[in-house]
Amino acid sequence: MRILFLGDIVGKPGRRAVERVVPRLIDNHNLALVVANCENVTDGSGVDSDAAQRLLASGVDVLTSGNHIWRRNEIVEFIEADDRLLRPLNYPPETPGKGWTIRETAGGVPVAIVNLIGRVFMDSVDCPFRAIDRALPSLANRARVIVVDMHGEATSEKGAMGWFLNGRVSAVLGSHTHVQTADERVLPGGTAFITDAGMCGPSEAVIGVDREAAIRRFITHMPSKLEVAHGPVAVAGVVVEVEDSTGRALSIQRIHEVAE
């Protein structure tokens, strides 16, 4: 099977681009499942129920998130009712929602999707390594194909997670920095890895936000509101081909398309 993972969707421009591009990518790559990180889809920070529903209706099967998931209070009710939207698994147990879900493809193959968040240069949360270690035995009994969104700032932490899970999951795919890396590979144990899948959002900007506002903040060191940028939009992610019967990754291919 082929699984598409899209990096962080930024604002309405990113959402609209995903809605346009995903149906075509499903056809062109014969995709069995689509996963996308949506934590920045509403005005560049957080996700509301309307945006989540629109993405799910466009062909995205599972939405992952990260440190901005709770920016919109209304999402608490949505995430508790619909396990197609995930929050990081290594948040405290009392946190609303789930850190993993299992979806069945049209061919009847169960696929587990897990959302983790890093701790380096991020909030103090539970250890992502111990969290996935505890969850894996149960997940492996229910699905051979396991895809992990490792949402993190540090390339070292995401790389360490890739090697930690090498041979135990189908893919470890990084998100959060909005910059697509060129280190995609299949690790020796059959785990596809990339440090960061990139973003779906305005490309002539600073990680999706207005470049003049970003430059002004760096120069003055004064707080200023960062608006989602306008202009051309790119959709970035990876397509991972996985052997259904074993869960081993066969290939990983970067996707980067200008949507408008």
C-alpha cells in the first residue's frame, strides 16, 4: 500500500491547497491512506472543528497535531468525539483525545497512526520514547502497518526516534519545523524516515507567515502578530510504500507541489 503524509497545514491557504491537491494525489499515487498534520490550519495556529471537518471531507483520513492543538477551546469537544483527530500520545493521560488511532484501508488492512511530540526546545511533557514503547505491543497486535508522526523541533531528537523505532514501525515521519528535509530513507529494519515532511502553506513567506512581520520581529525583538502570508502555496509531504503483510517500508518519496 501507499500512504501519504502531509506536513503542517498552515492557515486557510494551506487548507484550500490540500483540499484541491489531495484527490489528485490519491489517484496519481494509488493511495490507500492519507495523514496530515493540522495543528496550524486555523489562522496559522491551532485547529477548529470547521477546518478539521473540511480536511476530513477532502480525502484526508487522519489528522495529527502538536503543541498548538489546544489554541482553540472548541476543539476539545471535537477531539473527544472523533478519533480521526489526534493529539500527541505523550501528553498526560488526563488530556482529552487520543494519541493513536487505527483505520482500515479500502482493501481491509488495518493501519495504526501514532502522534508523538518531542521535548527538546518544546513544552515539558512525558517522554515520547517511553510512551511509544508502552503503546507498541498493543498496537502491533492490532496492525502490522504503524505510522508515527514525530512532531518536534530538534533534528537530533527526531532522528533518534527513527532509530529507536527502526524495525518496529513502518514509518517515523517528522513534522513541526515547516521545512522539508532531504534525508528521506528506509532504515535497515524496514522503517521509512524523514526528519521533516515540510508544510502545506504559503511558500514565499517565513514558514508560512508574512515575511515582513517575521523580519520586523527578528530585527526589533518586539512582539508582533504574525499573519498567514498570501501568494503561491506549496503542498509538501511524503509517500511511503509499505508491504501490507509485514508492515515493512519499501520506499519513501518526497512530494512538493505548487498548488497555486
